[in-house]
Amino acid sequence: MGAAAGLLGFTAFRRSLGSDQWASIPHVRWWLRLLGTVTAVFAGVVAFMTGRLAVVRGKQHLTDVVDSLERLPGTHYLLYLRPFSNDEVMSALPDDIQGGGANLQALFFISGLTHEESLVRRFRRFGRIIAIGRPGEELPLPGAARGYLPLHDWQSTVSRLIAGAHAVLLSAGPGPGTVWEFTEAVRLVPPTRLFLLAYCDAPTYDRFREAVAEEYERRSHAEPGAPGTGLWPPLPDLPDYPPPARPERPRWEVFLNGGRKRLRWDFTLKGLIVFGPGWEARFVRFDPTTLRLPSTWSLSRLVKRELQPVVDQLTALDPRHR
């Protein structure tokens, strides 16, 4: 559908405005030619978008579903934890390469993967990616394999999954479930096996840090620590949210200085927080304002470059890549 839609729009545009075909038909006015062009292009866009959504719907029927999460510990997997409220964003397709407004030309050149599929594709070489499915959802979202737990009594199973995971990818969020999962990961997982994903903005990230400090204080005084020691490790000092390297200039400054206006958008995945052996934390920021000539390819290279230390860290952990 996508290929047919592109061909339809391009052909209609060429025939309506770039040829004399309409001139041979009597009583065809300029506005009728324009209307035909707009209608054909609009129909092509609708068909293209419908095709993309149909592919996503088909992938939902083919998503891997875990029969029993209880059997996973002892196998090789990466655990992906996130607030369920992130699913709407993570299940969406990118609409253009510049994050704001419709860019119809870019639609034909960007990935047809949802944001979660893009995340899974980057890390799947290190093991099967497992996520907890949203309770009551009709179909699992494309991306990570889904396993389901009851609304109540879920923490004990998630705790065992965290302890048995090769690595934990946790998306930051101030919700109580996500905050508990982070403190549980700090309690059970070596620091180099925990990766905090920042899909949120700076205020949400700051609320997450505050909630984590409160939950950690409560749990460290009320519950036993890591198995075998009974101790809780020091709470990691989560770094500040890095601002863009080159914030957008005001319009008047751009006009007076003849400068170039900075990008008004950001990546869906803003960056990752990685931890060293002593729980020292570093925020790896994906900052598009560092690019002077942003494009699909330069953005891809930027993400790949910034992710390389994370990939190296995972490679060092993975016995299959030693």
C-alpha cells in the first residue's frame, strides 16, 4: 500500500501539472486540475498511512508471547521495564525526521518500525527482550516479547525476573510501580547490568529522582537488602538532565545576527543513564542540536555513536561476545 500510494501521488502530480493531457479535454479549468491533483495526493497519503498502520496491526498478531514468566530465570534474556503510560508513545510510528509538523517527503524514507521496535532492534543481539504486558490489553504491542501478570501480587515475580536478567532496561517515570522496580534493580542487579532509559522530559525525570529517593529511604529501612549480604548498596546519585548544547535562538537574534535557527525538537529517546562498577552514573544524551546539518543519516550516526559505550558495556557482559 505504501509503494502504491507513493506512485499514485507522484504520477497524479506529474500528470495534473506537468503535462498537456488535461489541455486536450474541453472545459477543464485550472481549478479542476488543481482539485484533481490535491485529491490524488491526499488519497496517496491516506493509503500510505493506512498501510503503515495495517503493518503494525499485523505485527501485534505475531508478537512473541511468553507462556510462563516463572520459567525465564536461568535463561538468557534482557528485561525491559517501563511505565504502562509510555505504551502509547512507544507503539507509535515516527511521523517525520524533524519531530514537528507533517513532512510528507520524509515519510517515505524513515523507518516503518515503532519506537519500541527500534529500541528492541538495538539491543536484541544481546538476548531475548522480555517486557511485562499491560493487563487487559487486547493484543500485545510489537517489539519486546510479552508476558502477563495479575494486577495484584506482581512484585515477587518481577523481582525474580530482575535478579535473573542478563541486563535490565528500565524507562524512567515517577509512577510508584516504576520507582519500585528501579529500587529493586539497585538492590539486586550489579550496576553495570542496569540501564535507565530517558523517554521523558526534564521535569518528569526530576520527579522520578525525587520519588526514587523517598522510596529508597523507606525500603532500605524496612526491608532486607541484597540476598547474601542483607545490605542495601548506596543509592546512585542520578545525574541532572542535560540541556541542549545549542538552545534555539529567539527570532530577533536569528534575524539580527544572521544565524541559523536551532532545532525545535528532540529524539523520542532522549538518552540513557549508565552506571559504573561503583554506581557512578553518567547521562548519555542524544542531542540533535549538536548537528549543523541534520538529516536522517546524520541523526542515525549520532545515536549510533552515543550508544557505542553502552554497546561495549553490554558486549563485555555477554559471554557469547567474549
